[in-house]
Amino acid sequence: MQLQKVVEVKGLTASFDDKEVLSDVSFSANKGEVTVILGGSGSGKTTVLRHLLGLLTLHQGQISVLGKDIGTLTEDEQRDLYLKLGVFYQSGALLNSLTVGENVGLPLVQHSRIPRELIEEIVTMKLGLVNLEYAYHLYPSQLSGGMLKRAALARAIAMDPPLLFCDEPGAGLDPVSLESLDHLILNLKSLLGMSVVLVTHEVASIMRVADRVVFLEEGKTVFEGSLEKALKSEEPGVKAFFSVLKTQKDKNL
Ligand SMILES: Nc1ncnc2c1ncn2[C@@H]1O[C@H](COP(=O)(O)OP(=O)(O)O)[C@@H](O)[C@H]1O
Ligand SMILES: [Mg+2]
């Protein structure tokens, strides 16, 4: 059975000023899977995500998200689509003047007509999913870095998005907090059936969460396939990236 595609990118080419930063990028992400976009700093990962989210105008290539060709959508269709996408940024800070619970509920207050009491129940449930129920009435300044990330994740899934985009969510986390964040992402996949497109360069995370890997190098897709295939790839950049693991194993780390 062919897997259903939640993201399909074909021939995406993009420039800033006169500099081409994405050249003929093509890949897809399957429903119910975690797809990791991987590549060195400046290879174009964030630029790809911003195109998927409609934050950058598509000039060349084709992008379909949740089965919608984003180049042909009307404004209403765009709004409908983007409400179905969860976004979790590296710098996805919470608003300091609101409690954690209010932050998580904000997308629901802004984009739905759900009554207040029900929003509170939904927020409590989302905070439960990220093991932060007790933080409902705390302010962001009272949380640790790992807790802030989990709260931001709860906010990203407030609207039950079928598709979640994460841009380097683990940046700045210690290994233990990173592992717990990875487990939460896996839970979203297995418990809620969410599809996830995740940008990261943490090898440990990739090993834990990735079903599929897309590797970018200087704005080009040099590898696309299962994690298993990525680990055996002879593509120099991919091989070099995963060789870190082998070195760690050799040293018995
Ligand atoms: N808004 C922008 N204006 C000009 N250049 C940009 C802009 N955003 C990104 N770039 C350039 O595009 C390239 C890819 O950037 P980015 O997608 O952020 O890479 P990554 O997320 O893989 O680190 C880099 O060379 C970066 O300097
Ligand atoms: Mg980036």
C-alpha cells in the first residue's frame, strides 16, 4: 500500500537577493511518520520549512501540504490549511505576561469559538501530554529551559494539528531534556497519529525519532530515504554526518 504523503516538494528553487539558496529541492513526508530534515548550518533547512508554512512566496517548484497545492490556494483555503499546521520554533518563546496555561490556550482563543471552560480543559489535557499539568498557573520565567520547550510544544499542538513542523526544537537543551522532548514527539505520533517534519542536527534525536531522513547540502537534496538507508548511505555528506555515531561506538561512549 502506498503511504499517503502529507508533504510533497518538487523542484523547489529559491533565492535571496541574487543568491540561490535552494536548488531543485525535492522530497516527501509520509502520513504518520517523523521526517527529519538534516543538513549543515546554512544548508537551507529553515528556508524549506518557511516555504512549507507559506511564510515565503513560492516562485519556482511545486509544494503540496496535506494534499493541497499551495501555489493555487485562495486566501480562505490558505487560512484553513495553515490552521491545520502546528509550528514549534527554536526561538518559539512564550509570552512572559501570560501564564503557561494562557499561552497554550492562546491559539484556541484567537482561532476558535470554543467556550472558555472548555479551552481550560483542552489546555490541561495538552499540558498533561507534555508532563506539565502542574505548570498551568506558573509564568514562563518560572520554568526551566526544558520545561519551556515542552510548554511551547503544548501550544503548537493546541489546535490538534494533523501535521507538526519543528525547527531545531532541541537547540540548547541538555541530553536528558532532549531525550524527554524526543519521547514527547514520538508520543504525538503514536498516540495522536500526528505526522511530524522535524529539522534537527542532533544525531541522538535522529536515531530516536526519525522514520525518514532528508539531507540537504548547500540547498540541494542529496539524500532522501528511511533512517536505515541513511545509516548505510555512501553519500559523502550523509556518511560523514553519521560517522560521528560510529566513532562514539568505537570509543564505547
Ligand atoms: N531572509 C534572508 N535573507 C537573506 N538570506 C537568507 C535569509 N534567510 C536565509 N538566508 C540565507 O539562506 C541560506 C539558507 O539559510 P537557512 O535556510 O536559514 O539555513 P539552515 O536553516 O539550514 O541553517 C543561508 O545562506 C542564509 O544566509
Ligand atoms: Mg535553520
